Amino acid sequence: MSARDDHPTNGQSGKSADTAEIVAVSRPAERQASRERRQQYAYRFPRDPRQLGGQFSVAENSQRLLRFFYLERRLSHALGSWTLAIPEFEVKLETGRHLFYHADAAYHLRERLHEQEQTLKQIDAFRDADIDRLIDEVLSAADAPELLVGVHQVLGQALATAYRHHIDRTDSVTDAPTIRALRRILLDYEPMLAWADQALAAYVAGGIDESRLAGWRWHLARLLASIGGVTGADPRTPVPEPLRSAQKPFERSTHPARDGRFVTFCNTGDYDIADGEPRYPAGTYENLRLRFLRTQRDEVDAIEAFGTFLWDIRFMDFQAEYDLARITWDEARHTEIGHRTLLAAGYDPFELPNRLTGSTCRGPMEPAYAMAEINLFGEVGVLKTIGSLIDVAAERHDDLLYHAADFIRADERTHVRKGRHIIRVMTDLGAQELELRTRELFTECLVSLGVVKLDMDVFTVSREDIEHLVGE
Ligand SMILES: [Fe+2]
Ligand SMILES: [Fe+2]
């Protein structure tokens, strides 16, 4: 007789509520033998205190995770849309990092959703009009401090709380991968939200009206409550009136903003011309070295480029969004590397004029051409020269430049590789056509800025000139 046959409720497996009727068929002799074996077993491993339970089914779990995914995805877009408009150096830089934290949170939630009975196609196609309205309102911030209030103090705080609640409420055994994903997201959230509080305190200490920020925070918190909170499961309250975004739909800026510590130029792409008098003779190692370090600090414009692309191509392809977000963070790091190496090389980084030429041209441009310029010309251009610069740095025992350029070379190679897929998402144009149109548009822009002068009707700036004048 098999174990199944002597089971008293066998054959009634359609019932689910009366499992108490299912009597365990435990045999005393086997039970006793098992006990003895366990007593004789030498190792007393740590006991796992987790219990079965939890409040969500797979369907309920994925319903909540899908909303979290969407909010994270939209927050990465949202921060991207403001990268040009934020003037303050530190805030622009952190925003480049934070938009990747949100894209990465979306990435991990998407992976988990795919394990919870959702296809990637369904996940990527998910939209929520309430959340979109909330994001549009957050984006209608009057300035960067208001943006930080909406993104971090309202939405970021609410998501962190919701993630902690989800961790507490879901089954810690059956749904352990969700808990792990949320805990990893919170690892990024903790320093991000703490930084935002400190940055807002700095804005207030520096003269920004605290009551204006408090009013905006209250308005957005009410709007969030009106859609049932980040989970959508809280009781809904009336929508606060009026909504700025209803009166004037949000549009991203097209102009690169800088704070008052910077001196900027966009009438040339050449540092020696911008400086009036070159700091080192042209062609010397010293000249190339300083140009490299300044270019890195001035990659604050690459945060603007890739962040803006993320906004401009939102929803076209998740992988392209994710790669753009990661590249934006990398460019924020390059900016940090530039700032720190300039300090280590004996400069106050703000004494060196900041090149705005590339960002001024790219800002209003269609993403495919702006991307072709920064990726196919700028980043490919860097790879043509950085190898020999690193070799000379090694010969001269210039450890500072060697260390920085070594990591930057690896990053830029990665950007060129990821760029291929991103460009395919942005345009159907073939390589030649894309390059020609990009050169034409940049010629037009460089002429309008006075960077180059036209001496014949059909003149188009060469690839090499673009690499030099608006390259990275
Ligand atoms: Fe870079
Ligand atoms: Fe790059």
C-alpha cells in the first residue's frame, strides 16, 4: 500500500480551506528513529528564524511590484529631463548618479516581476496615468530645490517606506528574492535621501525660502495621497487644485545651466583660444595633460547629454534607457574625477573656464544626432588618443594622469559598445547618413556660435574638427 492510499482525505484535493482535516500519516517507529538520528548528528547549525506566512499572493505581489517598477522607471526619466536645467554643480552631479539608482531599481524589480508570472513585454508596456500626472507635476518644479523636494522628499521617502513595509509583510521564505531586491534598492536609497535632505538644508541656509519648499512638499504629498500613495492601496483623497502641470505642460530645458562659480564659454571648443593665452605651448605633454583633465571636469555636459537622451527616448526600449542611465552615472564620475584631479594638479577647478560649446549645440537637437555626436565622434575620438596619452604618462611616471585615464579609457570603451544598441533604438538611418546629417547640424550650430566660419556654400565641418571642438 502506498503512502497516498492510506491518506484519509485522498481524492478530495480540490478543497483548500479544510487542510486541518488532512491528518499526517506519521509512523511511530520511523519518527523515533528519526529523532535518534538527529540526536546523534554532530553539527548544530544556526537556526533560521524566518517563518512561513506573508500577506501577498504572487498576483498581489506582482501588482505592487509593477507599480514600484513604474515609479522607479519614471523617476529615472524625470531626473534625466532636468539634467540641463540644474545650475548647481554638486546637484547636477548627484542627479546623474541618482537617475541610475532609479533605473537600477527598475531593472531589479523588472527581473523579479519576470519571475512572478509577468512577461517582459507586459512589464515594459505598463503605464499608469495617475503616476504620470504626479511625475508631470513633480517636473513642474520652479527650480532645482523644488525638484529635489518632489523626487526625494515626497516620492523617494514614500517609496523607501513602502519597500520596508513590503519586506515586513511578504513571505520571507517563499518570496525571499523580492526581499533581497528591495533591500538592495534601499542600500542606494539611504545615502541618496540623506544627501537630498542635506542639499535642501544647504539651499535654505543659502537663502532659498523654506516656506516655498514646504508648500510645494505639501502640495505634492496631497497629490500622491490622491492616487492612493505609491502602492495605490491607500484610501484616496481629493486631488489638490490647481496643478501647475495642468496649466502649463512640462517641457524639458534646452539650455545648459551653470552656477555662479563657473566662467563659461561657447564661442570656441579650444581651451587655448578660450584662455586667451595658452597655459602651455601647443603640442607639449603639459598642454595635452591639462586639456584631458579639463575635458573630464567639463563632462558635466555629458551628464546633460545622456540624461536628456534618457528623457527624450523614454519608453522606446528598456535596455537603452538602462544603458543611458548607467552612462550618465559614469559621466558624473568622470566629472568628479576631473574636478578632483584638477585640485590635485594644483588648480581651483572653478578658475578654469568651462566649455559649454557641445551642450549648447546638443541641447535643442533631436536625440539621434546629439547621440551620434557625443558617442560616435566624442567617445570614439577619445579612444583614438587616450592610449598614447596613457603610455606617455607611464613613461613620465605621471601617476595622477595615468590612474585617472586608465579607468576613463575602460569606461569610454564600454560607452562605445553600449552606444551601438542605443543608436539603433534612436534611428533607422544608416551609419553614413547619420554621420553626414550630424556633421551638417553641428556645422550649423558651430557657425551660429562663431566657433567656425564658413568660406564656401557647401562646407561641412569634418569629423576630426568636431572631435576637437565639441568632443569629449
Ligand atoms: Fe566620459
Ligand atoms: Fe562617455
